[in-house]
Amino acid sequence: MPLAHRSASRIVSLARTRPHLLPSLSTPSTQRHIHLEGFGDLVTSTANAISSIHSNVGIPWWATIPLVGVAINVVWRYPAMRYARYVQNKQVELEPLVTAWRYRHGKNSMLFYKPPEIDPEEPGRGHWKDIEERSKWIRTRDTARIMRLTRKSRRRIHKTFGAQGWKKLPTFLSAVPLIVVSEALRRLCGAPITWISHWSGLASTGAQPGALLDTSGLFDQTLEQGGCLWFVDLTAMDSYHILPAICSAMLAKSVWGRFSRAQIMELLGRGHKEDGMFTGHFSPMNRGFMRASLVIPMFPLLAADLPSAIFLYWVTSLSLNVVNDNLLRKSLPARPSKLTDSRIRIGDPVFLKCPKK
């Protein structure tokens, strides 16, 4: 009986403590809110730093905002782009080795190819149609297999020589300062809040139902007379839409200029699969990402109602991006590969076997 009484008391104690443990199951939303509040603190600190630069250095706003863009470019964007260009040049130098492996995979596929057998007793048209369909299916299967093996060989070769694709990710992370500074400038201009401000703790619910009020206290009235030329008021939108048009033109030059005419036609679904660099080089997911990047230049025109201060910062960042490309094209040009086609011989173990670390 004492043992049964002890076990029953344990069950009762667990039943009593269970309601106290249930609220802890909602911790993911609380953690997500904490992370977004951290982003809000980062935006607030950035806005205060920009205001300090304007007040301490004593330069107008139309010069302070481009100065912030230059500082971010020198500290982060240019080093990241330079390292990504170095990795890209290394991948280009290894491309003949990848071509040799692609040829070997195709040669091995031909060894296992079995042509469809022809039945002499049924030479009808329908039988020949079945043979053609089977041959087409076999060719499609072999092509997919060769592409899959080529992608694996490319990843292995890039890993062996230290030219992995993930090393180019810091270039994409340069979008984080762009988002943070843009949100900080929007708060300084006192523009209507966005979903980023709502979820990052920079806005709270006001007296009226559904009304969101600014609680950050970051609005700087000097921005109303801090512009120049046709955008004197940096807190207002560009009524002539010149700054959004400049941003769209620069984005189009930066994004569309990376593709040739044949590649653009292929991304639009109007070209041959053998044209361009996509056949055997990229997975369908990467091809879909590149297709989505074709509409990026339209974004500034869709967001033309943002304050002119944000577009001034975007124009500065995009201009510096063009300058970085020109500098990298001269300082790190694409060098011809040392593995020329005449040196690559199928079956040569020097080129077909990557050295292990």
C-alpha cells in the first residue's frame, strides 16, 4: 500500500504541474519576436549613427546619405565582390577539366546503350513508331544521367581546388546593409510604417483600432530641406520619378548585362537547350532563380512612392556597384585556363582523377 500510495502521489503531482508547462510550448513565436526586436534595435542604431554623421561632420543630407553608401561599399561590398570574382575565375579555369569529365560520362553511357530490337515479323508503322519513342526515351534518360554525373563531378572538382560555389554567398549578404539602411532612412523621413517596422518593434497600436503610430522618435525634420536639384524635400517622393527610373536602369544594366542574348531567350523559354551556359551547368532551381531575377529591375518603379532619401541611397549603391565591376574587370580579369583542350586527353589519369587533400 505505501508503494501504491507513493506512485499515486507522483501521478497527482505531474497532473498538477502539467498546466504550468503548457505555456512554454509557445516559445517559438516569442523567440521570433525577440529576433525581430533585435533587428529593430539594429535599425534604430543605424538611424542614430546616420544622424550623428550629419550633425557632427556638418555636411548636408544630400551628401551624408551617399557618404554612408561609400562607407558600406568600402567596408563590405567591394571585398565580398572581389573574393567572389576570384572564386569565379578559378571555376572558369577548371571548366576544361569539367568538360573532360562530361565527355567521359557520355562515353560510358554509350557503352551501356542497347538499341531497340527490330522484330522482322512485324514491320508495321506502329511498330516503328514504338521503336522511335523508345529510342527517344533512352536518349533523354542518358542525357539526364550525363548532366547529373557532370554536376557531381563539377562539385567534386571545385571542392578539390577550393572553388566551391558557397564561397560567393557574401556577395548576396550585401543586401542586408541595404535593407537596414533603407529602413533607417525611412524612419528618419517619418514615412508610413511597413511590415518590417511592425514586426521589429518600431511601431505599436495606437488609440484607434488598427492604427499604427510611430514610437521610435527617429523623425528628423531637417530632411525636409536637405535635398538638392529637383528633390529638395528628401522626406517626400520624387514627383518626377527620375530617381526610380535611374535605379531601374542601373539594375537592368547590372542584372540583364550578365546574360547574353541566347541566354535571355533561353530563360524566357524561347531558345534551344544547347544554347547558353545552362545546359549541364545549373539545376532547375538555379534556372528558376535566374528567371526570377529578370524582373528585379521593375521593383524601383513599383516602389516609387518611397521617400527620395531612400532612392538617393539606392542610386549611390548601384553606382558604386557598377564602379566595383569595372575595377574588378581590370584588376581581376578572366584568365585563360591552363588546361587547354590539347592537353586534355580522355583516359589520362592526370586530368580525370582529382587529387585528394
